[in-house]
Amino acid sequence: MKIIHLTLMAAALLSAQTKASTIHFSPEIKSGPYAGSGISGYGLQLGLSDLFGLESLYFSYTDTNAEFLDVDQDQITTYRLGGQIQLVESPKMSLQLEAGIATYNGEREYIFGSKRYLDQDGFSTSVAWAIELNQHIAAKIALDLNYLNSSSTFLSSSIAPTISTGFIFRF
């Protein structure tokens, strides 16, 4: 079902290409949701620039995997729609805002070898700061906040934050 939603969103963005001037493509690496978890995931934005009065309108997908003491294994996958708004002209700086859904899958292994699995859906938001390096490349840093009810996850809090950094390519 989610693949169908992804396909429809991508088709809608790409069908609007006649009004847009360039393609927006942005890979990123993620860290979190545990302190000290290091690089734990990746993300990708795909969309169009100069569309509907925005600098960019895009679909965002992220996948974060984290382990805690070889006992808990958690995966958070997000699907968000986002927009980029220019804030400053020189140097060109922009703000990205995204909102969508987060899906959680977790596994906990107990001392006596039994395992317990949990999954749920929640809400996901992201805010990023981007600075243009040249007309085709920008660097960005972002903070994602995923709300997942902690009573249905192995996470210690209902808010699962991740930090990411990446580049934005326009061609």
C-alpha cells in the first residue's frame, strides 16, 4: 500500500515538471535516535524546483536503524512531503519544512532467548537549513522529530529525534 502512495506522489510531482525549471535531488545521512548511535540511516528527497511559489517541492523518504546494547533493534521509516523556502538572497540560504508519517518496527531479545516484536505508525516532521554552494549544489543540516507512542515501542521516549546532513542537487 505504501509503495502505491509513493508511486502516486512521485507521479504527481513529475507530472508538474512542465511548470518547474529543475529537478531537486537530495541524499543525506542520519544519526540517532539514541545518543552515541553514530551514522544510523539515510534519506532521500526527490522533487521539483520553482514550483507553486516555492524554491522546491519534494517527497522525502528516510530509513533509520538503531541498536541499543545488542538488545533492542529499532527501525523508523518516514514518508514526508516538504517544501523549501528561500530566506536570504546573498549568500543564498533556505529553510526546508516537511511533515508526514513515521513507521516503527522494533525487536527486543530477552535473556532467555525469547524475542518480542512491536510496530506502529506515528507522525514525522523535519526542519532543515540549507546554504547554496553554487547554482547546482547546496549543503544542508536537518533535525527530524518522529512522534511514536512509547508505550508501543522499545524507545525510551515518544519523541525519536534524528540529525542529518546532506547535499541538495539541482539539474
